[in-house]
Amino acid sequence: MAIYTKRVQAVLTEEQYAELAELAQSTGKPISVLVREAVEATYLERRTRQRRMAALDELLSLDAPVGEWPEMEQEIVNGATSS
């Protein structure tokens, strides 16, 4: 379970707060949870996805030798069983 130690203050319009409070009531989640979920989904997941795509691009740009799957699988098995 995450330990929340940083506090953020945001100012909302009456309408925004009312909508958020209604959503909190209907989902049974506190407003703070809804805000954290929104931040995660909107900003943090996007950054994680971008980092993963950059790592994939870097891997794909390598000119690493790759054989057919049966050959590669045998190399993995041989590597795992050799001491």
C-alpha cells in the first residue's frame, strides 16, 4: 500500500467540486482518490508509456543477431542448464 506524504492544493469551481463530490458519492471513493487516479491516468501513465516506447525504439535500433525461435529457445535452455 502506498504511503502518501506530499500534499497538493487545487482550487476548483463550485461546479467542478459538485461534480467531483457527486462522482465520489456514486463510486464510494473519496475525492482525494479520484484526483490521484486522474493524475495517474492523465499524466503519469502517459510518461511511463513514452519511456517504454523510447526503450523499445532503442532495443529495436540495435543490430543484435537473432535466429529462428527454435534455435534461440535452445540457446536459452543451454544457457540456463550450463554451470
